[in-house]
Amino acid sequence: MAKKSNTDPAKKTNGGKQAPERPDEAPAGAAPPQPVTGSARTETGAELSVLAQYVKDLSFESPGAPQTLQGPGENPELKVGVNVNAGPRGEDIYEVALQIEAHAKSDAGVIYNAELIYGGLFRLRNIPKHLLQPVLFVDCPTLLFPFVRRMLADVVRDGGFPPLLLDPIDFASLYTKNQAAGLNENAGMSQAN
């Protein structure tokens, strides 16, 4: 009777090393898998954690309703403004507030005004000082934007109009443009478009 080998060819990897018996079992010398949390950590130990998200202010006005619900009127126009404010709220804790204003009007007057300030509380650890502003003005608002987009679409739709579906915002280019214009120099930083 032939003796069976303990190594199963199906458990070998391309390098010829034996794969672990269970998927959650790490090979000898490898670091155990880390649990997934609400933060992002890099090899340098930098960490960005979302502690909270919240509505700071929400406003919707449709002064011409119900007439404006029947049609936008002549020459409808929509203007959207974006502003990002950031500031410290404690040790390694920062508040970032993303403000979006949408103003729709026509020759007949205001169709609707929607304004939303959506905040996030972030813990930033081991972020090099020269990268703090870009993280606050690019990474943090990028994380908040999908929630802001959905909330504005819902409130405009609930106001009786087609939902306002904002295009993605390139916060990196806004930050770069504002840096070139000399904005965002102080810790009380704000960014507008």
C-alpha cells in the first residue's frame, strides 16, 4: 500500500509554498489580518477616521410654487456653489463642513433655492503637517460628497421638482486652484467655487 503525501497539490501556490489550511490562517511569519474599521491607515501610520456625519443646516424654498411646478418658465438657470470649511475640534479631531447652494431661477423669478451644510468629524493621526490641509480640503469632503449629493437630490425631489443630481466634484483641483489664488493660508480655512 502506497503512503499518501501530507501535501495536497491543490493547496500549493505559484511559488511552490503550501497555502494555509484555512483562508483566515496566515503563513508563518506573516502579520495576522487586521479587522476592518471606519478608518484608513497607511504604511506610515497616518490615519483618517470618520467619527460622525451630520446635517448642520438644510434649507429648501420654492416661493413660486405651485406655478413653478407647472413649468420652469423662460430661460431657466441653475447656479451651484461649493464651499468647504475646516477647523480643529480637539486633539487630532477636525470638523469639515461641506456647503452646497443650488439656486434655480428663470425670467419669471425664483424656481427654488436649496442650501445644505453637511458636516463630518474626522480623527487625523500621524498626518504630516504639510499634508494636513490637502487631507482636510480634498479627502474629507470627497468622503462627505456622496451623502450631500443624495440629500440634495431628495430634498429637491420632495419639493416637487426633478431631483438635482450633482456631478462629482474634483476637490483636488478646487484646492489647487484656491492655493494658487492664495486662499487656505490660515488654519480657519475655507474654500469656495
